[in-house]
Amino acid sequence: MTTSSISLVANSWLDDQSNKIRTKPVPWEGYQRAGLISPEELALVKRVERQPKARVESVLATDGQAFASLYLLLLKKVQRVDTMHLILVLIADALQDHEDRISLFVKAGETDPDMPYGPLLKALETQDEFVQLKASQILTVLLSAEHKPLPAHILEPFVTLLSTLVQGTTNPRDVAVQCLEALLPRPEVRSAVWSKPAIVQGFIDILKTQPSPQMCYQVGFCFWLLSFDDAVATEINAKFDIVAILTGIAQAAVKEKVIRVVIATFRNLVVKAPSANLPPMLVAKVLPFVKNLATRKWSDEDIIEDITFLRDELTANFNSLTTYDEYTSELQSGHLSWSPVHDSQTFWKENATKLNDENYKQLKLLIGLLQSSDDPIVLAVAAHDIGQYVKFYDRGKKAVTDLGGKTRVMELMTHTNTDVRYQALISVQRLVAHPWKA
């Protein structure tokens, strides 16, 4: 994936600031007197300084290589932030709508190995928002056009900055998402991003703030690109609960493209890591959702194929599940709800002791939800299940107590939610009803 122009990363605040910066004078003569730039470099700068766009374009058409090298050299030399502003604007203007000029900046590296990325990476360290965002905009264009895998010494500092920007205020976040959207088609970028949990968490935080449909789509597109990585597909839901979050986004979406990118992401997750992703999709009720989507009319044939694939895979998985599989999937997802299994006396009679398997693995998950969740439904169901467990496995009372479950259930007897209080009361009664069996 390459970029044809720098408009790939567009931001109105950057555009407004750039317009103001173009009109500001820079003391180039003073730099020359101080020995920072040569007379020849000064003469070149004067040919484009505060000139009409048509004039600058004419100059770049004949002497593009000289100016590409000059801009990078000036960025390397100059420390003043206001001058860095102008140099970055000049570089961006040169690249705007001119993919052919990317090679001019790359060629600067033939005479100086620090070029073209060294000065731009140094600019990222400047504690100035415009410098960081404008340098990110330019880096994204240059890196997207590279034919070889990006080396770690270039990629790492840029991804590190993006991990900060994506958690920032509106403009940094907007630019960071677009930069990542442009770079994530590259496998080495997917690996680098996955090694920075703050980026994925930043994406999730954006989705939780009711963003615009366009931002929903862009973040969804980033998740789709990430899902091509095997490690991401295997681990992302366990670490970030992404299935439930994206399902909610798709269910609330009014734009077809938002639904399309979520369904395409789910398809990748199922193809690459079915055992990790099918169970949480069933818990998140993705199957009835895609069945509903299958009845709609779509303008894009790809989404029809993806919906059919997901429906068939989820149906096959659902039909092969035992009720205990359903229960453990729900536990692992953390999204307990009043599904029929919780109230089934037959289920608990047959399966209560299975919570003891693998050193009480499922019981620990259940108690963990009691201790960590702030969702009243999850707390009520978990408290209820503790009561069911000890009702059908009396010896489990000691395990529940030892794992901190009894103390937590007693605390929930004073919860603000009436159902939580009620379920906690029933469980406590069962926990204290009989002495433990030896």
C-alpha cells in the first residue's frame, strides 16, 4: 500500500496552522551570519520563501532534488521551533499531491546515511504539538512508500510516539489513527504496534467515546489490518475483550462501511484463531446478529460473503457446544448474563464439580469476576453461581472461602443494586448453612 499524496493524513488544525506558518518571516540571513547555513543554502531558501504556490511548484519541478536535500539538512541543523515549523510545512507542501517527489527525499540518504529519517525522528522528540504531528504526517508518507521492511531503529521511535498521540486529545489522536491506518498494511508495523499495548487500548478508548462514523471506521480498519497477524488474532480478545466491543459498534452503526470492517475483522479472527474467538463471539451474540445481517440488502458483495462465512462457522460451533462449553465460554469472556444455563438445576447437578478441574480454574474465574467487575448483572449472576456451586457441591464451601469468594459475596450484600444484594444473600445463606465436609 503506497500513498499518492500527503492528504492521506488530513487534519484541519494542521492545515490552519500551516497556513499561518507560511506567512511568518524567518531570520534566514541571521542564520547565515551565524554560520548555520551557507550563502548557497540561503539563496535556495530565498527562491521559495513566501512565494506563491505556482512559483514554488515551478522551482521544485526543475530543482526538486536540491530542495529536498536542503529541507532535510535545514531540519537537521536548526533548533528553533518556529523555524522547524516552516521547514516541515515546506517539506509537506513539496510532497502534497506529488508521489514522484518521495524518491527525492529518499535519495538524500545516498550522501548522508542519516537522511531522510534522522531529522524527522529527531523532530518527534520536540515538545511541540505541531512539530510532532507534522513530522508524523511526513514520516507516514515516506515510510508507506518504502519497498523494503522498515528497520527497527526507524520504526520503534515513531510507533512509540504514536502510542502517546493515540491516547491524546482530538488532533493528536486523529493524526495518529490516520498514520497507523496507512502503515498497518506492513507486517513489521503490525508486530511493532502489537508490542505497544497502549495503542490498542487507545483504539478501544476512542470507540468508547461515541466517535463519529468515520472515526469508528478508521479504528475498525486498524483492527482489521492488525487481525492479519497470527499473534494478534490469537491473543487480542483475551487481552482486550475486542469481540464484545466491536459487536456493540457494529450493532449501533448506521454506516455500512463500519459494519463491513467489523465483520471482515471477525472473519480474520475466526480463520486465524477459531478456538480463541468463536466462543467469545457466541457469548457476544454475534450469531443472531449475523443472521439478521444476512436478511439485509448490501451494496458490497464482500460483506455478503463474510456474513455467510461467519454465520456458518458460528452455527457449526454452536451446534457442537455442550452446555458446559457455553458456560466456560461465558466465564472466560467475563460477560455473564442470565442465560438459561445459570438457572438450570440439571446443569449444576451435572457440572458443579467441573469447576474444580485444573486446580479450580473455572471457580477462580468466577470469583475473579466477583472481585473485579463493576457490572451489576455480572455481579448478580456470579453471586448466584457461587450459591449454585456450593448447593450441589457442599465441599466447595472451603474452596470458595479460601479463594476469597465468601468475603466478597458478603460484601455484596450491601451493594446498591437490589438484584446483586438478593443473589449475594442467597449465596451467603448457602455458604453458611452447613459445616464443611472433611
